[in-house]
Amino acid sequence: MPLIEAKNLSKSYGVIRAVSDVSFSVDRGEVIGFLGPNGAGKSTTMKMLAGHIRADSGTASIAGFEVAAESVAAKQHLGYSPEGAPAYGEMTVREFLRFAADLRGLADPAASVRETLALCRLEEVAAQTIDTLSKGYRMRVGFAQAVIHDPEVLILDEPTDGLDPNQKFEVRRILKEMAARKAVIISTHILEEVGELCTRVIVIAKGEVRCDESRDKFLARGPDLNAVFRKLTA
Amino acid sequence: MSSAPSSPSRFAPFTAIMRREFAGYFRTPLAYVFLAVFNAFAVSLAFFVGGLFESGVASLDRFFLYHPWLWAFLAPAAGARLWAEERRQGTIELLLTWPVTVWQAALGKFLAAWLFLACALLMTLPVAFTVGYLGNDGSRWNIITGPDWGVIAGGYAGSLLCAGACLGIAAIASALTRNQVIAFVTGFLACFILVLVGYGVFDELLAGVLGSGGVDEIRRLGLWRNLEPFTLGLVDARPIAYFLSVAFAGLGLSTIIIERR
């Protein structure tokens, strides 16, 4: 059973068709690089998988639970970080993660918070309010809330956006450590991440899947990944 | 990590959200300003406008008389953040992709806000104790009747229910926008109309449009009309049902709005 399954997902906003008949599945151990230009439908697809917006048609499943019909069960197996890593800015990092742990009903929330702070290297800012953090730390807080319950499925919308090279390295390091036990989808604009992190690539443009293949096959399309990307999304 | 996804108690998300929301009021100075304003106006209106002291009656009906006005203004102020703030910060996407139903989130938020309003109301208890003290001591007050603690408790219960009704309306306004100012103004205007219903001038205006029969029906929807029996010590199911209906209809509608966002 795939841990993530999208079947014929479609979504329109008024007359604009944001996502059109998108289907794919992700197994444990796979890290999907979800690529596409701005407005291609990446975030909309991820929001539908995460249960934030309803698909007009088609179904999404997480760990075998249909997101629309068994929403709470599906979300228990999901860690999701939306674009821009929104968080309650007036809370400290520790309070925010504790809230996430309590809301998820974790068996030992204090231990989960401690371990997540260590994993994401957030200990030194744990007592700071999120509003006062730099973008790099904020992104890491967004990532931390997504992994606090050690979910089987991770969906991360541009988790390395705006990070400096050291911070990107850190996020990729953590993801690599976890990847074997999980099904992961990462949307990104950074094509170098495909080679470093992903096992498979899905390219989406104008709401349609243009390419769904292994990393090696994708990398073999040509030495200039930007040119490959432009060609696929034209 | 030690805590794998578990099967959390059904109440875990609800209690976590309620705790966070309640504490959230006190994370900014706004809560303290709110409590101070509510108390200052509640006491000032009762003593200086209502003439509570001069009345010589150990009753709080002149104190509760102004509560619909206060709640119409302050419940939307406290309720504006319920959903508008989540939308503005983008955290609504986070909250609703955690394992929580919209109903659990909405109820947790609503009850936290109601509890906050209850705190504001409880801070006015010294007024009741003052009336009780003076009312028990004829040498200090030209006493007509002593305090009836049952009636006073009823007044407080009625005021709290009235606050819940205004909060229900505020919840709808907050669910409709990401702007807290718009949420507050919309909620206030809707509550303000319910305050005006039952006042002479407004009723005369309505009578011109609807005829006297129609006005009688609409007058039943006024906040003061439903709060007044509590302040007189009358226990009646109708005003209780009215306040709770408005509160939970507001909660329900706001939940549906968020669900269909």
C-alpha cells in the first residue's frame, strides 16, 4: 500500500483550473521532488493531500486513510509544513512545539519537544518568541512541528526557501536521516536539491503532471537541469 | 523520537486549543486593556449613569442594565481574533492540517473566549459585595430592601449568557474575514442592532415599517428584553434558550464558514 496516493485530483478557482487530473503514489523510502514554476499547482496539490482544501474531484489518501472521509486518521500520520512555515508568532518555540505535541495527544509531549528541539537544532532559540526569529529559524520551526510526532508521511512546501547554504544543508541532513522510514514530498524551485535529496521527480505545469520518473532518469535528460525544466514546463 | 503517532484522546486537540487560546489573550497587553475597560465602564455606568448608589436599593439591576451595551462592544473585540488572526498569520492552514476537526477547533476557541469574558465579569464582583455590604447595614445606607444573593447570582448568569450570544455573533464575523478590524466592526454592528431592539425609539421606527404586531415579535429578540428577567430573579427557560441558541448558532455558522472556506 502506498503511503501517499493522489487519484485524479482536480481543483479550480473560479474559471482557473489550478490542478487537472493529477495522479501519483509514493511508497515508503521515496523522496519526491515536486517541481514546477510558480502557479503550476504544486501548493494546491499539496494542500489537497494535506486536507487543507477539498478537491473538486478525485481522492487523496495518506497511510491508507482517505483524506476527505477519514480526515483525522489521515492527519495523524501526516507531517505538513505549508509554504512560508506559518506559526503562532506570539508563542515561544518551546510553547509552540508543546502545543503541537499536546494537540496530537503524544504520549510524552515534553520528551517529544526536547528531542525535536535537538533534532532541528533549535535549543538555543527555544525560549524566544517565533516573531523574533530569523527566517532560517522560522523555517526550521515549521519543519520541527511537522516531524514532532515522527509521522510516516511528510509533505513540505518549499522547506528550504530563503535559507542560507548552511541552513539548507541542515534541513537536507535531517531529511536524509529520516527518509528511509517515510514517504516524503518536497516542493522546490532549487533543481540541485533533486540530485542531493530526491529519489524521484514529479514535474507539474499548468496543473498537469508533465513528468514522473526516477531521479536518475530525470538527471539523464541533460546536463543543464534548468534547460530540462524549461522544456518540460513550457 | 519517542512519541510515535498515537491514538490521542478525543479531547486532546480540544483541550490543547482551548488552553492555547485562553493563554493567548494574556500574551499581549490587549487582554489587560480589555479587562480594565470592561470594569471601568461596567462600574461607571452603574454608579454615574444608572444612579446605583442613590437608588438606595440593594439590587444590581441598574448595574446589569448596561451589560448588553458593554457586551455588544467588547465581545466582538475579544472574538475578532478567533479566526481572523488565524487567517492573517496563515496558521489556519497549520491548525486544520493537524488531527483536529473544525468543530473541535471552533468549540475550543469559542469556549476559551467565553471563559475570558467570564473573567472580565467576575472582576466586577466587588460591586456585588459592596451592594451586599451596604444593603446589610441600615446605618450606612438608607435601606429599602436587603440584598437578594440569588437574584444577584441570576443577574451574573444572565450577563454571562448574554456575553456568549454576542460572542456567537462575533465568531461569525471573525470567520468571514482575515482582518480583525473588519471582524470587530461587523460583529459590533450586528450586536448593536440586538441591543437597540426593545428600545422605544428603535421600536417606533420598526413599527412604522412592520406594524405593531411585527414589532412585538422582533422585540423578543432584544438582548435587554432577555437579560432583564435574570436581574429580577425570574427563572425562565425562554431567555436561557434564546441566549444559548444565538451563541451556538453563531458557533455553528462560523464552523460551517470555516469548513467551506
